[in-house]
Amino acid sequence: MLTGEPPSPLDVPPGCPFQPRCPVAQDICVTSPPPLSPITSDRQVACHFPGSLISPATSPTAH
């Protein structure tokens, strides 16, 4: 679960908008928007490190 407050839509940080609250954020997250990466056949995630925290099989929303 992410902690902290989401950024203001009027003042989104550069790079990944979740990087201020992401526990796996690294330097690239601050400077570069993340690409979309497939995590399942019908789902994508915008992240430089997809799968770093939880895999689709262990996600609470996985069926």
C-alpha cells in the first residue's frame, strides 16, 4: 500500500507521478516517465520496475 499524499493534478512531479510515494523508486523514476509494460495478457502497468513489489499471481485483485 502506498503511503503519503498523491500529488496535485496541477503540480505532477516530473518522471513517474508515483515516485514520491513508491518504495522501489530510483533515479530514473524522478527523471523519466515510465513505459507501459504488460503484466498479464489483459493488463499493463506504467513502471520502470514492473513486478518489483508483487506479481500478478499474488496481487489481491488477481483471479
